[in-house]
Amino acid sequence: MQKLLKQTIQPLMPVVLIGTAAQALLLSVFSKDGFFAQVFDLTKWLPGFHTLHDCCALLTTYTIGLLGLLMAVFAARALTKNDKQLASLVAGIGYLILNTTRMATFSPAIGADGILWGLLFGWLIGFSFNHLPKALVTGGTLLITLGLRLGWDRLATAHVITLNAPRGSWLLWTNSVVAWLGLPAPIDAMMPMLTGTKATANLNAALAHHSLPNPISIGTLYRPYAMFGGVGMTLGLIIAILLIDKRSEKRRLAWWSLPMSVVNLNLPLMLGYRIWLNPLMLIPYFCAPLASCAIAWSALKLHLINTSVYQVPATTPGPMIAWLTTNGNWPALIVSALCLVVSVLIYLPFVKKVSGGEQLG
């Protein structure tokens, strides 16, 4: 499976790197609510700000925005023994049909949210081409995907399908696993921070100089202290790679990923360092955020740090989030640094094992 994943992902890495770089610039620099746009007031003095925003948006759309579709195409190509071009074409058309509504709009699964579904669909087409007549697979895929698409649209129109965003503290435990599977994480690094009734109550209490009613929550623990570099505290992974991984291509990947991870985007690392669907790397990817939350929880319980109450842009560099959301509380910055160090220590033995195993292989 890991060999097939490598054959599928490797041709896509230039697209992922370019697209994520464009997305990082779009969200942090060339958007009005981006961190660097706000800090340097770029909208008022940077020539061509809106044009640059549109350029980055288009580049993001036609790279990251098509990643699920591209995953289906390259997965079918990687698994198919013969007729690779036809299998890729059928996988691409079939996946496109499944994710295009009757109003000619695309579902989020066309993009990065669909990398798991694209992979599975591409492998299904590749497997079918290896074991069934290609004419049967081609015709069957088109008919089945059309039928499924039309049936899904009818169900949605009849309001049979209702999806509610999940809530609850259990998200803290499942978020990394969901992201590791390649599915949209319930708590995404680019979601607005410190929103909801609890956050509003905390902010109102802070402005009135009253004690906070909800000092410990997902918004005051997970977002400020456990998402440096994105889901999984992957900024710690980048530092671990640069410290001990001697493979030139992985060090190059880490350096390329670092600017994007500063604004909490980690897709190149997820795919290029084989975190995605790699059971071994799930362990630190799951444990590093939990350890960070435990450290922050302890500091809050001991009243060593202030509670995060103020809103900041989602692209704020991870280690600075707690400091800014607590209105410049220096102990919060120190705890953030401690969380980052602990995440690096958690990732180090796994990076050593992965890099050592590949070098021996």
C-alpha cells in the first residue's frame, strides 16, 4: 500500500507545493483578514493588492482546488497494469461526475477535502481495469456514477439528507485521526478562531473585567496551543526533520513546507512525508496535539497563564496565537514554546525510525 501511495502522490507534489504556497499567500498576505495583511496594513499601500489576491485565488483553485480529482486520476494510473491512460481518463471523468451537481457546481471533494475519496475511487477503477474487460469498466463506470449523482441530487432536493457540524469535546480526540485519513477535519486550522457562545461569553467578561465563565474549552486549548503548523502540530515535525533526517529530498521538503507551516498549512508535509494513511506517523500526529493541550490545561488550572479571549486571523503564526489572543500575556508565549518543544520531542523518534528505515531500504 505504501508503494502505491508513493506512486500516486509523487507526481502530484509539484502541484501540491505550488498550490499550498499560493494558498498561504492568499490567506495570510493578500486577504483583508490575513495576518500579514493586517499587521502591515497592506490593503492601503501595496500596489495591485486585489490583482495579486485574484492571481493567488486562481492558482489555488486550479491546483489545491482540483487535488481530489487529480488523486483519482493518478491513483488509477498507479494501480492499473495495462491501459493506464484509459484508466486515468475513466477515473477522472467518473470522479468528476460524482462531484458535479445538476447546477454545474463542484463539491468540496474535488479539492483537498476529497483526497481520500479520490484515492479510493482511483484504486477501484484501477483494480477493475486489472480484472474486468476495459469496455465493461468504462461503460459501467459512466453509467453507475451518473446514476449515483442523479440519485444523490434527488435525495438532497427532497431534504432527506441533513448534515450538522459535530460539536463536543470529543473533537479533541478525533480531529487528528480524521485529518490523517484525508477527510475534512472538524477543527481546521483555517476556521475562524474563538467563535461561539462560550467564546463570546469569555470576551464579554474580559471586556467587563469579570472572571471568565469558560476558561477551559476547545477554543482556549486546542487552537492556541495545539495547531502550530496545522492539525497534528506539524511545525514540530518540520523541526524534527531538520534536526535528524539526513535525506536530502526530505530536508528540502521541510524547508519548502516551512513558510506554509508558519501560517498553519501543512498539506505538502502530509503528502510528501507520508503522514497521510501511514499508521506509524499517526502516533505522533495524534499525540503531539494532545500533549500540548495537556500542558496548556495544566497551566490554565494552575493560573499560570491567561485564557485566550481575543480573535486573531487564522493565519497567525502558530506559536504567536496564544500570546496575541491573551492580549500579550508572556507566560502564554512561554507555554507555547514549551508545547512546540514537546511536539518536536514526540516526533523525533518517529522521524528517526522512518528516515533510518528508508536509508537501510
